[in-house]
Amino acid sequence: MTAVSLGLPTIPPPALAPRRKSRQIMVGSVPVGGGAPVSVQSMATTLTADVNSTLQQIAELTASGCQIVRVAVPSQDDVEALPAIAKKSQIPVIADIHFQPKYVFAAIDAGCAAVRVNPGNIRQFDDKVKEIAKAASAAGIPIRIGVNAGSLDKRLLEKHGKATAEALVESALWECSLFEEHDFRDIKISVKHNDPVVMIRAYRQLAEQCDYPLHLGVTEAGPTFQGTIKSSVAFGALLAEGIGDTIRVSLSAPPVEEIKVGNAILEALGLRERGLEIVSCPSCGRAQVDVYTLAEQVTAALDGFPAPLRVAVMGCVVNGPGEAREADLGVASGNGKGQIFVKGKVIKTVPEGQIVETLVEEALRLAEEMGVDLPEELRGLGPSVTVH
């Protein structure tokens, strides 16, 4: 029987919903809102005053796909480090300001690409809006009004009883109105809450009541597993409705992990070109191969692979051949061997012990055919590859 070439569709799937129409701001060289691609952010965990460590972490974030980075500025030492960091960072730097309004002006003077302010915990913030608007406008940088459930203005807490979605939205729009009085609209808004349900409600209300670009985040989302689930649920719901212009996944984990999760969310929703994607079955009593181990070995062998390939690792004859044909590259395993599929066609059958090696060889060949510039360590890698 001749195999039918199915492969991946050549036309990308349509977006789940039209993007919400928002005004566009520029965070350094990165456009946010106004139809620009959704950007991924993180925050440095180093002491900002330690310039070298902060720049090293920013470089690691940049390499992992981070497009905008935020740095904390709680002290004068941090303020003094900002000019060097803003100048040497490869991606736009946002200064994160709490408590001290004078640091807002210092961050603007330091050349930061934007300033994040939390109105709920900056003393007499409303009285400083005119000066902040004037300084930011003169420098041509935007302001992010970042409202957090844990630091909501006391007046709004008293009015609403707790940090409800309505309270978060009211706080953000009130501060926006103060800036608007001074003709300043280079604003981005976030209304973060640790409960994804409240957070989703707040952003939906914001999306209906203003046209400012929105920065999505679930604050204090938790350790990697819990935080990934919370962020994925919340971002998925909103982005699927076209709401959201930039995102930050907040994890109690190294910030590079935040970028990995953020990019994966955008790829899964078709909002960013997919990179390497492993499709593997969950295994069951029909499996005639250790699917868990095989999938882990393939994932490890292709970690960081630069070509946007879909690789299927399947363990039985029920869905295996079909899924393998739908992928760019795949294997349907059983009885101690695996059928290798490339673009919907079976090209060979190999012993189970050679499956990973063969998939890597074919992935490299496909990448070269696609014109992908392979790193030096991957060039010529083929039969000599070893799996640990």
C-alpha cells in the first residue's frame, strides 16, 4: 500500500478571535498594542545595584526569547545603576517603582524604556501625576500603571471591601484619567490578581472601558507547576478573546522559566510561530514501547533545536501512524521497532534502540532543507549522536 503524503497544513490556522483594537505605545524598540505581536516579558531577580549580575541575567533572558525586562528599583543604589543597565541591555528595560515617587524621575533621566508605577503604594502619587506626565512626555517614554490586588489603594479597599475585579479596574482607570488631564496617554495597564478568575474578569472589564494596551499577569502565581497552570488558564482565556498585548508569567522560579512558559502559551494559541513541538501519546495498555522514556529521550536530544518542526512520538498502532503522518517527522513504535515518518511518508523501519538517533538525523536534514542556520555543534551531527 502506498503511503499518502499528508503532512502539516501549509496555511496557518486562523486566530481564535480578532485582536482587541488598542492604541500602540513603544517600549524602546518593541511596539505594544495596536496590532503588534504579543510580547513576552520577565523581571530580573538580581539586585539591580549589581550591574554585572543584572546584565548577565538580562543576557540570559534575551537568549531565551525575552523581549522586555523589568528591574526593581527599591533603593538609591539601584537608581544609580540604571543608566549603565539601560544603555548596555540588548532589550528594553522597564524600571519598577514602588513607594518613592522621586525614583520615577530618576528612572526617566537614566534612559529606561518605560517606568512601571504602582499607584496603591506610592505616597501621594496622585499629586505627582502632573510632574510625572511632563517628564515622561518630554523623554518620550510610556508609563505602565500596574495595579496589584496586594497593594490596592486603601480608599478602594474600603469602598469595595476587598480587591475585586471592579476595584482593580476602578483604580487603573482613575489613574489614567489623571494622566489624561495632562494630555498624557502613552499608557499601558495591568490589573494583576493571584486568582485567575478575578484577573480574567478585571481584564475583560478593562478591555470594554478603554483602548489602552494591556499587560497580562497573574501575580504571585506560585511555583513552576501551579504558576504555569494559573497563567496558562488566565492568558489562554483572554488571548483567545483577543485581549492582551504583552504578558509576564510570574513564577517562583528562575526568570528564564517564565519566558519558556510565556512563549509556549503564545505558540499554543497560534499567536507566535511555533518552534519545535513534540507530540507524544500518554501511553496506555496498548503501548508496545516505553513511551515515557522514548518521549523524554527525543525531547532531550532535540532540546533547543532551531527549526519549527512538529515531531510525533507514538506508542501503538491505534493513533500512532495517523499522528506520525500529520507531523513533519514522527515515529509509530511497537514490537521493538519504529516506523519513521517524514512529511507523511514512511521512510524506514528501525530497531527501537535507533529511533532517537534516526529522528535526530532526519530533523537535521529537514532543518537544512528549510535553510535553517544550524549552530556549529549541530552541524554534521548524525549517526554519532548518543542518547543518555
